[in-house]
Amino acid sequence: MVKRKIVKIDEEKCNGCGLCISPCVESAIVLVNGKAKVISEELCDGAGVCLNVCPTGALSIEEREAAPFNEEAAMKHKSEIKNDRCSYCGNSDDDAPILTYKYKGEIKQVCVRCLPHLIHG
């Protein structure tokens, strides 16, 4: 363990919108039971790109003891993720049906579990 910066997610503030998932270059954030979670400390580089998209302020950067960032593991994890995954929670079509949509010129996928959040906010 080393002392480093890492993303912290306040579950009380998280509304499960999933907006923080897409900006995470390492795909270290997923939705679990309707809340954003960092799936592995070694995948989070602590850059905080996800912070600015959170509408509730649930994400922050904290400096604490954590597993060191593992770029090789992050790249491997990213390569293992299929492209036909929900842009919000990371579900594959094995987890829930996936729909493709285009918004502001960008093509994305959404699973039927996240679709209500996309429609209703």
C-alpha cells in the first residue's frame, strides 16, 4: 500500500445516474445496486476526470493508503471490456438488453436498467 490520490464516492450523495462512468479512462467505476463504485483501487489513477460530471457532488479526490495504480492492469481491464456495454453502468448484454442511441453526434449504448435514468434524469 502507498499513500496516493484516489477517487472517493459518497454513497449517500450518489443518485446512481452513471454519468461518472464514461469519463473514467480506466473504466474503474461501475454501478452496483444503483450506486457508483470504484471496482478496484489499482485501476483508479486518481486523475479525477469523473468529478466534474457528477450532478450531486458525490465524487471527490482523497489522499490515503491504497493499492498503487497499476497501468498494466488498467489496460488489461479496459481491453477485456466489450464495446457493447452500457455507457452508464458497464453492463454487458449478458446482464441486460443493450440499446444503441445517438446524442449530440456521439453514439452510445444504454442497458434497459439505466434507460429510465437517461430518460427521466
